[in-house]
Amino acid sequence: MENDLNNFQKARAEEKRMERTVENCPFRTKFHVMPPVGWLNDPNGLCQFRGVYHAYFQYSPLNVNGGGGYWGHCTSRDLLHWEYKEPVLTTDIPEDKSGVYSGSALTEDGRMYLFYTGNVKQPGSYDYIDSGRISTQILVESEDGQHMSEKVKLLGMEDYPEDITQHVRDPKVWKEDGHYYMVLGARARAWDENGKRRDKGGILLYQSDDRKNWKLYRELVPEKPFGYMWECPDLFELGKERVLSFCPQGLESQEEKFQNIYQSGYSLPGRSQDPEETFREWDMGFDFYAPQSFQADDGRRILIGWAGMPDTTETNRNLSVANGWQHCLTLPCELEYHDGKIFRMPVREIYDLDWEEAPVGNGRFHWAGKALKLDMGGICGERTVIRLGNRENGVTVTVEGNRVELSFLDEKGVPSRCGGGRGKRTGRTEGPVEELLVVIDSSIMEIFVNGGETAFTTRIYLEEKERVIDVSGCDGYILEMI
Ligand code: FRU
């Protein structure tokens, strides 16, 4: 019987079978997008369509450790309460046999156009860089965001420039001055001065007048390598400044920079040809990758990331796995550009939730069953400490001067169980830290520093009875719960 089910029916059956277990998991969140079961990664196809927000996501309902196979789907009217729908895409044509990879939405004249990468990994002993992989850019259309048309192939291996390897993916499409543009992440073949292979990440920009026929418009691979591959590119304008958001892989970790295995950040191509010169990381926490932005009807530029990280051994011990699911998306954030920097704060809808002031005694509060919002002002560089969890198991956020540290380590340097393998991350603001906004939704904590100049996203797996917050070193705060 099992084999007679199609992919969509298999997903549905697994969602049903696991419904109870997943629902009863203490790590489920109140207002973040999660997989109904299994694994979630990148946000895809973000848009506001006929007034409703749509978030699609890379979805593996049949395997809690990933592997893909679907685009999941959910909708919302306020970006915080999400209704889960059936998946909309699965691997059902030869061109997307090994994956319906990431992509984006374009909405125009009451229709939705979804662009994504069909991935094929041919069986055999290939390196999957120069051989064995086929990356195809594909279009589907929809009138309701749920039912999709036939898949149409737009670009294939024959359409990419000579110097590009078989890694070409994650189309982000938009319309500008009467033309359509598609930006793709790519890995270019390159060698260093000693003749050693050293590939370079870059982007390909295609142009079209009808959404179907695309021609290469620009190839942007930096002179000086900045990572070997760029995933999930996004190109948009913010306060008259052109912004290129992308995820470079292969940057070397430094003490307070590029601390994760892969990075995600943005450059300002109008200011420098060299992406590294203007590059800033979107987030300094453990769990932030593959963000995508879209423009809401009211003009806001909103960014949502995956609160996760690919290929990690450190953070892949998320404790929700025992209950059949892992990962979530970040809070949707509004972006604003000031002076060479993007400020990222949660969407204003968050203030419309029914927050209630929490009864805090001596800076301590038990928050089992609650989500929290902690607003701290007037810090002015004073040493301020937030402890989440109890003495043995928790995370400590320490603010001093212009430095913020997030640590799951105890005095002996042993990581707390609730961190699932996470250690320590550090970030800085330009001037002293003055304000913090901390949002905690069950198993995710997001910290926004100085009005969103920098942020820290991390997952944290505390049992309900361990959910204690302690604030010290700052009196000017308001703690609210929901
Ligand atoms: C980023 C990424 C994308 C790809 C997708 C596959 O996390 O590797 O480049 O399209 O995930 O799930």
C-alpha cells in the first residue's frame, strides 16, 4: 500500500501519524514558522499575495535530519500567527529528481509566480562540483498560492557561463523598470597564484521581458575570492541603497567574526566592487542562515531567515529531534538602512500581541508556558547579565561596553545540555550598547541590540521547569509575557 501513495500523500500521512507527538513537544513555538513534522530549512517564496502573507520553506517531512523533497507552505495575516497548508512542490519531474531547492515568489496582476532550482545528483562517483550535478531553474504559476501549474524549465546547464561549476541555484526574481531580473548564487572555477584550485562564490544576473525567456545580463564574481560558493542571493533597494544579501561559504573563522560554519550577510555593491569591504553579517548568533526578503504591500522590506545552519555537527543535536521535528524560521524583521548599515528589528505586529507585564521579583521570573519580550533601555555600556535557565543548564548573555556575548558554557567550559552542542558567540556594536530587545519563544531566543544594529539568534532547549530568567545590572527594563 505504502508504495502506492504519491509524495504528497506520504507527507500528509506522516504529518498525521506524528501530530500528537509534535504538538506535545515542549519546544514548539507560539509565533515562529516550524515544520509540521520533520525538518525545515530555508524560507522560500516569501510574499504578500492578495493581502495574505505566504511563507514557503524547504521541507523534509519524512526525515527529521533533512534531505528535502518538498516546499512546505503556510499563510498568515500578521506574520506571527501561521496556518499550515499542504506542501505545494515535490520532486516529480526528472529535472528536480534530487530536490526542489530554494527559490522566490513574484506576484503580478493577481498571479503568483514561483521560481526555484531543480537539483539532480546523478548516482555514481562524482565530485558534484564539476560533474554529476544538474541545476535547472524552474517556474510554476498559481492563482491561489496553493495549487501550482505545470513546471516550466527556464534555464539549464547550457545557459550558464563557461567558468561556472555545476553549483547554480536559489533564484530570486523581481521586476524593475519594465524588466524582470533573476539573481542566482554560483560557484565559479578559479585557481590561486600557485595553480591550486580555489573556487570563488559569485552571482549570475539574468534578465527577461516575459518571465519565460532569460538571458545573461551580468556575471559578478569578485576579483578577490570571498568564499567558494554563494547561496541564497537577494538583491534589493533599501533607502536608495542597493543591497546584496548572500550566504558565502568558506570564509575563515575569526575571533569575533564569521564564527559559524557558513555565513550570511550583505554587501553594498554601490559603494565598493569588493564585496568584502562593505560586508556585514546579518546575525552574530548560532542559528541564522539563508535569509530572504520581500516587500510588503505597505512598502516595508521584510526579512526572514532560517534559524538553523547547514552541515553543523555542533548545533545539530537539537533536542526537539526526539519529538520528530527540528528547526524553525526567524521572526520576520523590518529592515532600515542608515549610514552604511542595515538595522533589523522584529515586525511592528509583535507589539500588537496581548503582552502582559510579568511579575518580576529580584530580577527573576519563571516563564514556563510563556513567550517573553524583554525591553532594556539605558544600559550605557554598564555590565548587564541575562541568564536563561538554571545554574547547571542555561545560556548567559553578557553585555559590557560595546560587546555582547552569548554563552552556553559553564566555568569549566563545558557546554550546557540545552544548547545541543552550542558554545559561545560574540558580537559588537559601533558605540556602547544602550538598548536590548530580547524575544524568547519557547526554544528560540532573538536579541536585537541598539535598535537592530546587530542581532543574535539562537535555539535553546530548556525543559519547562528550567525556564527561569534572571536579569541583573540594569534596572531600566520591562519584561512582558504572553
Ligand atoms: C541553503 C541551501 C540552498 C539550497 C537549499 C536546499 O541552506 O543549501 O542553497 O537551495 O538549501 O535545501
